[in-house]
Amino acid sequence: MIPISSNLENRDFSLHALEETLKPIGFSIGGNWDYDQGSFDYKMGVEDGYQFLRIPFTAVKGMLDSPGVIVKLGKPFVLSHVYQSGIDEDGRNGALRGAVDQFQAPVDADAQVADKFIHEGRQLLQKVEQLLMER
């Protein structure tokens, strides 16, 4: 995980406004959201895993599943997830877990990030800053 400084950090925004701005340029709300926190993820690559620019946020007024929620942005970062390929031969998860959670745990959830993705993440973040500051 490579943190990237941003003037968006600790700023409050309407979650709706963030979605209207970020989704059209390729961001999605990451699957790791909860009722009070989440992140916008942009998949930059799929080299030896998945490389993302992630912009975390925390609800400061309301809950994420309610209209009108206001969120505070955290420190953006670039990360790389390396997943196992193929079938989970160990079967350590058990049949019940496998029926509920089909996805394997990452081999390395915080793998080394190539310089080109750090550079791409910084450029993309500059675009996001520009778009959000215009609102």
C-alpha cells in the first residue's frame, strides 16, 4: 500500500455528489463498505494481481445506506492484491463457508506496487481533485 497525499483528505462531500463525479470516470464503491465507512476504487491494472487507486471515506452525517449522507475522505492510496489462482485445494474453508463465500483470500493483500501504478495513481488523483474542486 502506497499512501498518496491529497488536498481532498479530511474534506466532507455528499456521497451522492462523489458518486456522480467518480463513477463516470471508472470508479466504483468497493465491496468492503460498511454502514459507516467504505471506499471508491479504480482498477488500474491486472499484473500479477489487481492494482487499485483507493479513496477511503467515513460517514460523518447519516449512514451510507441512507439518502443525503455526508462523508469525509481519507488518505488515498495505491494497492495491489495478489490472489490465488485455481481451486482452493486445501479446502480449509469448509463446505458451509464455501457455499457462502466463493472467493479465496488473497495470497498477498498488500503486495508490492510497481512504480508505473504509483505514477498512474497520482495522475488519476490529480484528475479527481480537479473534478471535485470544481463542484
